[in-house]
Amino acid sequence: MSASPLAEQLEALRPTLLRFARLQLRQAQDAEDAVQDTLLAALEGQAGFSGKAQLKTWVIAILRNKLIDRIRKYGREMPLDDADDAESFDVLFDASGHWIDPPRAWGNPEATLSQAQFYDVLEVCVTALPEKQARAFTMHTVLGFEADEICKVLGLSASNYWVLLYRARMRLRECLELKWFGQQTKGRVCA
Amino acid sequence: MKTCREIHQLVVLGADRELAWRERLAIRLHLLVCAACRRFEAQMHLIEMAWKQFPGPQGQEQRAGQAAQSAATANSSAPHGPQP
């Protein structure tokens, strides 16, 4: 059985799929299983691929569904690091509620979003979040779960959930500022 | 007039749920006069856009392809991310 061109193209997508899966399934083996399932499903279902949609977009849609299924099935059994995140973002503000260190301009968003390395940094930053935060955040933002389902799977109260999402976004912002935008602006102090 | 601390909370909340018109109005009025919160809002917007496009732009495919090729002989090693 020789590999078809499609099989080769799919294989080339494996690293991209893996990083996507690892956002949700931190157990390396689970993530690899989900990706394997996805690649098989893509090969078997290639008739469903019109060729008009970008291959990557199509395969990621399949993976997304696989991840959603897995979370619905096993979500509650997945080990979860329950470390409490006591970080307070109050320190960003003075007593009168003003920014102590006002946010800086991050430059042209299109330029940022078109750089592949930016997504590497984004991934590093989300992986650095406390696990519950990361799970809640990516279930919501990347997989499109509704709030009540996320609360059920992760065992959260509603207020808990909003706090987690808030913290996730604030930490991502800090992390990007440090690991991406900090470096970007260094060279052009006088711009 | 709400403070920057209150506005930043509303801005973050607004990414995840529908805000009341009062809240939206409060944000708008504040952003008119506060450059720092405008930049904060732009930062949050960028993060939102980035996740919509994750894992990256079209060019990523070639990059992933190259990574796959170079990893083909040792495909058990993870190209990205910290491993437990």
C-alpha cells in the first residue's frame, strides 16, 4: 500500500494538529490518539473534502469534533491540576483605580496575526496557565463550548468560571507582552 | 464615571458574554477619554482574534510540513511545547 498524496499532506499536518490537541489534552498520549483518530477519519472521509476548503481547515474541523467528543465522554475523568491561582490583578491599578503601568500599543494587529511564530508564543503562554484556567479558556474560545457545559465538565460554579476566564485573559496578555511585544518594541524606541 | 479598574473588568467580561447596554455605554464613554484603556481593549481584541485563527496563518502548513519532514526519522520527539 503506497501512501497517497492526500496521506502525505495529512501527515505533514500532524504537528499542527498535535499542538492544537495538546491545548485540551495535556496527556501526550490522549492528544496523539485524538490526532490519530482525526487522520484516519480524514483518510476515510476524503470524499467529503471538496478541495475548495483548505485541507488544514477541513482537518482541524474534524479534530475539533474529535476533541469535543472526547471531552464530553471523558472530560470529568481527566486529571486536572487543581492548584489555586491566587494572583491578583489589583496591583495593576492604584488606589484611585488608574493604571499604574498603562498598557502599551501592540502595533498593527494584522501584521502580528500574520506571523506564524506569534502562534508559537501564544501556545507557550496558554500552556503556562494553571491547568483549569487553560482548559476553561480553550474549551470556550477554541472549541466553542457553552458556559454551562464547561462548568459541568470542570466542576465549576458560574462565578468561578468567570473568574477563571478573566484570569486566563489577563495572564495571556501579560505573557504576550513579555514574550512577544516586549521584544518587538525594543528595536524601535524612537519610532 | 467608572475607573480604569472597573472598565478593564467590563472589557474582559465583554469578550465572553453579552454586556448590558449600560455597561457598553460606560465602556464607550470611558474609552473616548482614556488612551490607556483603549490600548487595553485593542490588546484584548488581538488576543481574541489570535485564538480564532489558531494554530496560525496559511504559511504555517509549509512550516508544519518541514517540521514533519525533519521529525520523520524521530517522530516521537515533540516539535513544540513542554512535555510532562
